[in-house]
Amino acid sequence: MTTQAATVRTRRGQTISLTLDGSEALYFVRSGVLMVDVTLPDDLRQVVGLLYPATCCVPASRRRTPPPIFRR
């Protein structure tokens, strides 16, 4: 899997997309905390999960519900 992996270094407050052109992706948190949120009507934001180190997140493309979160 590491041959197909891309390391993404983020900064505090940086936004990343959980889908990539409709394809599947796996996010593995190596350090820090990743907050998963959704935007609601009227631009309200709701936190649906916190991902800590050694946590994997497998979002589905075009999903309307929060992505499943797996703890290793």
C-alpha cells in the first residue's frame, strides 16, 4: 500500500477533502488530531468525529452520512 500512498502534511485549521474525484481514499492519522465535520444548511458546521493517531478513516464517495471510522 505504501507504493500508492501520498503523505499529506497539514497545518492547524487546514481543510482537506474526504473524496478525491469520486474515487476511494484511506486516511491514516500518524500524529496530531484530525477533526471531521460536515456543513449544514445556513453554513452551520457540526463536528462528527475526531481522529487520533493510529486511526484510519475510509470515506465513501458521494456519501451523505459521516464516514466510518476505524481504530487500530
